[in-house]
Amino acid sequence: MWQTERPIYLQIRDRIAAGIMDENFRVGEALPSVRALAAKEAVNPLTVSKAYQELQAAGLVEARRGLGLFVVAGAREQLVSDERRSFLTGDWPRIHAHVRRLGLSVEDLMASEDA
């Protein structure tokens, strides 16, 4: 379930971010409470709180006093933009080099989608 090489709070942050990108959490929707998510994931509430602080510091969610954390307008677009940039500068060069080594064409790659 949890990757041992990465802190759990970062994995929780990434799951919530993916939920925002996948529109499981939409603009104006509340995130699960710290206690509810901690119980569901069987982690310490401080771990969830730290993940939520990261999301808030990134400007993806906002706290509403007494109500919880809510997804802000533009959060999805910001996350998608950041992920694209990260993919194109980090993952893609490695993947592209591997594709070239294997002699795969665009047609080969597109055909694999149907398989």
C-alpha cells in the first residue's frame, strides 16, 4: 500500500492531488476531514495534517474556519500544468530514450493502446 522509500504524508498529498486532477475532488468541494482520512488510511492524523498543509501551501486548497479544507478554483489546472512540466523534463527523456533503443514507432505505441 505505502511505498517505503517516500514519506507517507507526501504519498497522501499526491493521492489527493491526483483526486483533484481526476476531478474526484472538484472546485469548492471539501476534502475528507483529517480524522476521517487518517482512520481510512490507518495513519496518524498528524501525517494527514502535514499532507494537507502541503496542499494548502501550494495554493490548491483553502481552509474555511470550522468547515475544513476546500479545493480552490484553478487547482486542477495548476496540478495538470505542473505534472506536464515534470513529465516532460523528468520522465519523458528516459522513456523517449527507451522507445528509441527499442526502435518503436509512433504507430507501434498507438497500436499498443488497443491491445
